Amino acid sequence: MAQPDLVSLNIPETDLKAIKDAFTVLRSKLMPHLTVLSPQDRSELPKMGEKSMAFVVKSGEYAGKFPDLVPSYLDVEALSVDVSAVQTLRDLSQEITPIQQAIDDTLMAAGSEAYQGALMFYGNSRAAAKAKSPNAQAVYNDLSTRFPGRGSLKAVAK
């Protein structure tokens, strides 16, 4: 049975260079404006989901209209900047998420195909080693280190 071939990726060098240049632009223009959180920060911060967005926007609007209701410790201008940031970053995220998902899917499919192909070769090298084919034992022994604890052909070959 032939191995399925879902991925046959061959990006031309000129396209690959343009893509990498675009990433360079993104890193240089976007990263200085972004915040990188530690895993602990991520787990401790309260999260704002889609349902909370309307609440946050309305709260910011009301805070601007009714300053007498704003607590002294709330910086309304900072709230407005944060709301604007969320809207901008959501727009950017909506642009990049399908690309990231397609990269992840293609990486998974290509990795799966490559691993399946390697397993086919490994199985065939094992069979060839059992049949005492030249070089097969050395190849099989080297590849079998990927699967420690499994029965070794070294014991079978004796």
C-alpha cells in the first residue's frame, strides 16, 4: 500500500525569502508594541473573552460620560487605550490566526507523512536484517535506538 501524500510542499526560494522578509517586518514593527507574559502571569491574569468585549466597551463609554461614577483609582484614559489595543490586536489576530492554523495543520500532516515513511523504512530494514541483507543490521540497530525497551533484533539475530 502506498503512503498517502497530503503534503507536497515546495515553496520557491523567492517566495520563501519574501515570506521571511515579511516576518522580519512584523517582528521589527509589531513586537516593540507587544507584551510577553510569563506562564505564571498568563495563569494569574483575569481573562476577557468575546462575551466580555461589549461589557468592557460599554463600561469605557459610560466612564467617559459619567465621570462622577469613576472611582479615583481608575485611569479612564488608560482604560480607553486598553480597549483600543484589544480591538486592534483582535483585528491582527483574525488576520494571522488562519495562517497560523494552516501552518500548524501542514506541519502536522508533513510530519505525520515523514514519520510514517520513516517507520516503513525502519520496518523494512528490520526485515532485511532478519534476512541477513548487507548493511541492514547496522541500519536497523542505529534506528532502533529510537524505540528503547522494545525487543532487539540483536538477540534475534544470534
